[in-house]
Amino acid sequence: MRSPAEARVDLDAISGNVASLRERAGGAEVMAMVKAEAYGHGLVPAARAALAGGATWLGVAKVAEALRLRSEGLTGVRTLVSLGVPGEPYDQAIAADIDLTAGAPWMVREIADAAVRAGVPARIHLKADTGMSRGGAGPEEWPALVEAALAAEAAGHLHVVGLMSHFACADEPGHPSNASQLSVFREMVEHAEKAGVRPEVRHLSNSAATLTLPEARFDLVRPGIAIYGLTPVPEAGTFGLRPAMTLVAGTALVKRVPAGSGVSYGHTYVTGRETNLAVVPAGYGDGIPRHGSGLLEVLAGGVRRRIAGRVCMDQFVIDLGDGTLAAGDEIVLFGPGDRGEPTAQEWADTLGTISYEIVTRIGSRVPRVYTGQAAGGGVDG
């Protein structure tokens, strides 16, 4: 252990997951979504591993993420900023050969102005709201967006290279909105193409749709959580994906306490008998959910142990009973499950959330330690 806690990321698992997704995508290209520090796994190492697995595009949410990829040497890869918001340094993104997203005419104008400053045309993807009621233009606003984009294209300020949307309920196979959104997207694509848009790629599918909706693959799929080995449809199984992150911590302290000892803030846990307690140096400041107090399990000394009392900012406690650990002994908080440890999906199920949140929230003070052929023993953070 190089730190009180660390997240071990298996880059070979990421590459293998991408290779599997590429097979499932048929002839569609794969855009690996590496936003939010690659769902907590580390932006640049995960991006490289995804490309090694066969991804041909990278996807992020913010311009800063895309610029960081470029600054780290990922300069020959098509990279899309999927979130369009005002005030981003779009001129820098355009100059760095980064694709941008526009879901409203004002966004087209802002990107066109940035392209003038950059001195080169922008590449944009027009975002359609097909039923999620989030980003993009709905069917009524779509003609105005297409018209604005074609006008900017005619002026030489940009090229419309993509048409895109996003599923709301693809993680619920059979949900009626999936078929509805697919139908609306086809109609909106048809309108844009009849108006004169000549897209390189049309894309709609996230992880769940990539795995369960072959009819929605079009030219490009955008898997996110599946790249990191976590299933977007837990009730349908793992799809053969391999979780890439294992979160571990070294035991900080073991102490014997009498029966009736209150543990951690508020004494929400009281020992029922004389017992051994172990202090684990990871807390909600590291991304361990505080609402997992008294609920989440970890693997300590080969045995599952539940968190005893409240999770603190920097630490939590487990009750070992008469079991023993020594200071420095490794405790596995979650991982692939190979050794009987909980998985991120189990933590998510216990807390009524999704695995995406469990891995993405692991904080920056937890170093990422990389394993696998692409790692070279690397540490980030």
C-alpha cells in the first residue's frame, strides 16, 4: 500500500470490455465515454486502454476534459464534447481538433463565432431531444436548429458531422419510450438529411442500448459504464464484463473494547460483547457514502464485515468479533468479487443507487494505481 487507501484499476479489463462491446456493436464504431475522470478510473489511462481495446472515438462532457486529453498526447483521436453550455473556451477546442455539440441555435452561433476566432471551421454534432427532456432540440425546435447549422456551414464556419440523441430508459429493456425515442430519432435524422445535412455519424446508444438494442446502433455507439466492467442492466446479468476498479485500504488500528462500547459519531452502533474493532482509513471525504453507515460490507481477513456505526470524513470502523487483523493489513472495500469481496454493484443495490455513482464518487485523494499491460506500474493522484 502506497497510501492509506487506493483504487486499483485494471487497464486490461477496460481494454477487454471495449473489445467485447465492439463485437456487440456489429459494424458501428465505438466512442468510449471517459467523462468524469473516466467514471472515477482516471481520464488519460482509461482513454488509452479503451483505444487499445478498439475504441475509435473518445467522449467527454466538458471542454477542459477534451483539452487535457490533447495535452497528454491523444491528438489523433476523434473526441467529442457532449455537453453544450455557454462560455466554454470553444475556440481552444476547435483549434485542438475537438468535435462539439449543439442543441440550440444560440449554441450554433456561439460555436461559429469561436470558429472565426480559431481561424478554422468547427465540427459539430446536432443534438436531438427525442424524449428525455434534457439536452437538445425537440421535434418542434429541430428545424430551426438544422437551419441555423446549415447557414453557419454555408458561411464556412463549421461542418455538421454528427446527429445524436440519448436514451432515457435503455436500462429498462422493453420500456415503451425506447421504441418511441428510436422512431423519433429516425424522423429527425431524416428531416436533417433532407434539409441538406450530410453527417459522418448518427449516434444514439449508451451502454445499455449497445448491449440490448441492436436496432439503435446506427454508425456509432457511446458506451460508458460498461467500459469499466459494470453492467447497465443489473437484472440482465454482467454481459461478460469485468469490473476494472478494486478499492482497498490498509488497516489503521485494531483495538479491543468492552461490551457496551459506542462506536463512531452518535453511537449508532454499540458493541454487544467484548470485541475487536478495526479502523479503516477511508471515509466520505474519499467517496465512501455516509449513508452506507451500518449497511455496507467490506472484506477483512477473508471475512465480510459490515461498517459499524457512522462513516466519518476520513475513516470508518468495522467489528471483527474475535477475529484479528494487524495494522497495515489490506481490507477490500469493493472489487470484481473474485475473493468474495463486495462489488460496486452490491454497494449500489444496498444503497438504492447505481454502480456509476459508487465508482465515480471515489475522491481525488485516493490514488489510482494501474495494473495491466498498458500500466507500467503507474500511479495517478
